[in-house]
Amino acid sequence: MNRIAYVACALGLLLTTACRDDDPTNPGTDGGPGSDGTIPGGEVEIQQIQDDAMPAGTQVEVKGVVVTAIDSFGSRTGDLWVQEPEGGPFSGIKVFGAPLDQLALLQPGDIVDITNAQKDEFALDSDMSGRKVTELKPAAGGTLTVTKVGTGELPAPAAVDALAIGMMGRAERDAEWEKWEGVLITVSKARQVSDVRGFGDMEIDQQEFRITGDARVQSAMTELPEGAATADCYTVTGVGDYFFNWLVLPTSADQIADSDACAPEEEGEAACADEIDNDGDGFTDCDDRSCSATCSTAATIADIQAGTVTGVVVLDGVYVTARTGNNKHVWVSQSLTAAPNEGIFVFRGSNASDLPASIVPGAKVNVTGTVQENGFGQGDTTTQLGAGATVTFVEAPTSAPVPVSGQTAAALVVAATGEPYESVLVTLTDVKVNSIGTADFWVGELQQGATTFLSDDDIMKLEDADLNKCFTMTGIWTYQVFDDEYGLLPMTKTETPCP
């Protein structure tokens, strides 16, 4: 079974704390709760939990807070969001691991006390540089308790302007979204800037689309609108959240309402189409503003692999080095002669149609896609172009791609020397087939000298007849994120005598 897939969410997230800039509206800074340097615990307000002065792991209880949302939709259920009645920045929080029998007694608007809880934080980046989520989970060795103590009203949603956030620099944008994490908000001027796509298990509660301001509307608690399409404009009400991206989670279909408040699409495109990094934050202005799916940056594969460009990029005149066995995705190289840091995988989407017959190894193509790091938060990642990347035929092959030769598996399985060859076409000699895997994923084991490494069937499946034989193999060198190991995706093999 082919295991190529875009990993939208991951396990093994990093627990740590972060710092914010001094701001009287920002907890943990001059003028905010906890600014005296004390570490609060026990009975606290949600703003104190959101304060960076309180470390993860602190045991807390909150009383008299309002239930704003309960996730009972789809296959992944049981999350709860609560908020201080007065609302405002940092006034909401997600509760993870509440007993299901207690959740069954609750509905939005109920007033609850939460005891035997502790603060938890995680982020995609180990330094938690502005992108993280704070939650309540059961205290170590105990059971979190949610007790209904009354009935009240939902706080009025805070007004959030997606277009204004989209015009901010990266750090300012992250800080603005973080204020509304766990809070009931109404996001205006939210233009859809990508097609609806699935993630995880691709189920009804695992669908999303990007909006202006570098956020995503997800279907965790309700279906997305039928026919939602790029360039549509909405006003979206829901709770703010973060999981690898800033999220808006509506709780019912009527919370995603059509709007005519968005700026004309061409204005957004014009604002960034000719600028690369106007504010010097390391991200293109197109990525900063999420102005349009068509706003992109011309790049080279080396730029992408070096991390110097992000967001939507265009590769002009690159060469196909391999295509997946299901004829949906490709690897491309900057030239016909493979080289370190010059290869990348192009993922066209889980539901992509078959590639045209003209897009074969050696063909020249143009590619447009979003730079993504595919991984689970543990170990390394693979760099790819995804989010429904497009591959457009330019010219038929004039010669075959030339793989890298002379490399050894011993060097390639080490991150420092192997990572530059990720997604690069290579030839390895004297490769013995130890196993071909089983029918679940066909992940096998190859060996060169004393070094063993993985094989997979993304391009070509090895057969029982290949077992215990040796070959000269050409294929794509890759990092297997599922196994946290490097390996080869065989494309061709020529039997040779074993050493």
C-alpha cells in the first residue's frame, strides 16, 4: 500500500513555555496578571492560566466559567471550551479529557466549576515562538471534574478582523490570534483562500479551508458549507484554537455566513504579488497576508530546501525524476542531473486525478504548491509542495534524468549527510533485498554492506523473487516519517552478483 500522504496533525508535541512582549493587554507582562513574578495556582481565573508566568503542570481550578462549546460532532469528540463570563482577550480555554458522563449533562451557556485540572501547553516549534495552545487536562494521577453550578448566557463573541490581521507581520499576527485562543469570536472579512481539503482520516470532522489572516476554518464541530470555494467571503463565529495552525471552529452551520465585507480579491493580490519579504520577517508578504491562493513566489528547489521561501511557490522549468505508482504525484529536480538539495516531492492531494501521460520522468514541467513540512513532531520531516499542488506539462523528455552515483547507504542513513539527498534520484550498488514487507504497507529492508535501510512501494513494489538477491537500484532517497528512518523508494533494479 502506498503511504505517501500529507500529515496535517502529529503526535509527540513539545511541552514548554514561551514569552510575550510587554503589553498591558497581555497576561504575564507589565500590568497583566502574574506580573509580580508570583506563580499562581489553586483557584484562578482563565487569564492567569493563559499567563506565561504560570508553568505547564500547575494544578488549578476555575469556578463560575461559561461553557461556550462542546465537541459532539463526528468521530473525534469530547473536547470542551469554557470562558470567563466577561469575555475579552485570553479569557477562554480548551478542556481536554473531561469525563464523558459529565459532558453529557452540559450545554453551551451552562456555568461550571472545574477542579483537579492542570495547565498544559504544546507547540509545533520547540521554542514556542508565538504559536502554541494552552489547555486544561486532568491533574497527574487524578480525574478532572466539571460540575454544573448554574445556567447563564454565552458571552458576546469578540470581534476579529481577518483582513487587518492578514496585513500584520508574522509575529504580530501570531500574537493577535493567540489572544483569542479558546475564546468565542466572530471573524469578519474572512475570504476563503484555498479549496476545502481533508486531513487526518479525511472524515467529516476533519475538513478545512484557509482564510485571510493565516488561519483555517475547520469542521471539528460542524460541517463546512456545501460548495465552499476559493474567493468566497464569510463572517465566521466560533471558538479560536491552535493545532499546527490558527483555527476558527464554528459550532453550527449557520455560524459560517456569506458576507460582502471582504476587499475585492484583486486588491489583496496586488498588495503582495510583487513583494517577497517587505517586513523582513523571513516570510513572503503573500504568506503573511494569505491574500489569495494565486499569490505566489517564484523559487528554486534549493530555496525551498534551505527554508528561505515559504507559502505558495512556483517552480518554472523543473524536471520530473519519478512519479508514484498510483500516477498521482511526482518528484521533481531543478535539472536533469540530480544533485544534493535539488529534489522535492509534489503532493497533489489525496483525491487527485491521474497525471497526464505526458508527465513522465525527464519531462519539463511547471509546479505550483504550498511549502509544507511532512512529519509527526518526532524525528525529522520531509519537505514537500502540497495543498493541492499543480503540475503543468511544458516539454517532452529530451534525455533521461541522471541520478546521483557514488553515494553509500552508510552515509545516506545519517541525517547530517543524508538529508541533502531527501527526494533526490540516487543509484546504489550491491543492494541486497532482506525483506519486502507485508500487505499492510510493503515496507521492506534493504542492505548495503553492513548498513540496513528501508524500502517502500511508493514507485515500484519489490517481489518475493527479489528476496536474498542483490541489485543495482535507482530510486528516490527519502525520509520515512512514519518509521523515523531514511530509505529508498526503488524505481529500477538490475540484478548483480552479491559481494
